[in-house]
Amino acid sequence: MTTVPRRFELLLVAAFSEGDGAPPAPATALRSAVVEATGDTGASGYPRYAGEGMEADIDPETLTVEALLVDGAEIDYGLSVRVVAAPAT
């Protein structure tokens, strides 16, 4: 059985900010948020995470964001989100 991570950091970036494959640094993101598992499953079927104004359904195996709301709204075209390990507390 796979253990679902309790938290991630989401980085909202401009879609054109593709680089060497490494995730962008939080300092270069347009916005970042640490999200924690809510215990719910989203409409996409993946675990739901929420925090700091962001709510996302995240596939914990591939780190793919299947659904995202920022302050209750979908993001505009030209923006994307990257998932990175949450900073230690």
C-alpha cells in the first residue's frame, strides 16, 4: 500500500518557465503555498490538498496536479503549477 504524503509545496509559475527539468525555486514562483492533505478525495479521484488559498487534487505517485483552485478560481491560461516536497516544519 502506498503512503500518501501529508503535505506538498505548490509553485504557481508562468508556463513558459521551462528549464532544465528541475523545479523552479520558490523565490522565482509567482505564488507558492504549502498544502496539506484534507482526507478527502477530489472529483478527479486523487487526494485533495488545501492551504494558503490553494486547493488541489494531486496524484502523489507522479506529482501531477489534476485540479487546482487559487483563491476559489481556476488559474488563467499561461500559468501552471509545479509540485515540490514541502519544507520541513
